[in-house]
Amino acid sequence: MSEKFIKIQLSGGLEARPIAMLVQVASQYDSSVYLETEGKKVNAKSIMGMMSLALDNGESVKVITSGADEQDAMRGIEEYLSGEREQD
């Protein structure tokens, strides 16, 4: 299991479309991927769960990955949340 705090640096924050993109990124991996903030932990592969977090740009969130490709999953989520991955 890997855990890391990542600061959200998306130009529009995490609204509906960026959340859908985040769910797509998380779903590419076999590992489980969770985001945790303010005591609330949700599955990053669940669009409804992610919407319930109501995250904003500049906030830090704990990312938790667990499974065979957990390091790749962590890297992919970090690249997306930090604005390094191209948004379509």
C-alpha cells in the first residue's frame, strides 16, 4: 500500500468534467485507488464518491493505492492532480 499527500493544481478545480477524467485515470489501474480528505475516504473509481468530496484547487488530498500496480497508479493520479497530465 502506498500513501501520499498531493496538492490539487487543476486550473478549474475538481468540477464534474475533471472528476470524470480523474475517475478514468484511476480506472486504468488494477490497484485500488482511494482519496481521503477531512476524514472522508472514497473510491477514486467511483464518480459519485468523488463528487461527494467537493475538492477545490489548492487543497491537499491523501491518495492511497494498493495492489500490483500501485506505484504506477500513484504516479498517474499525481500527474493528473498536479496538472502535469494533459486534459482533453
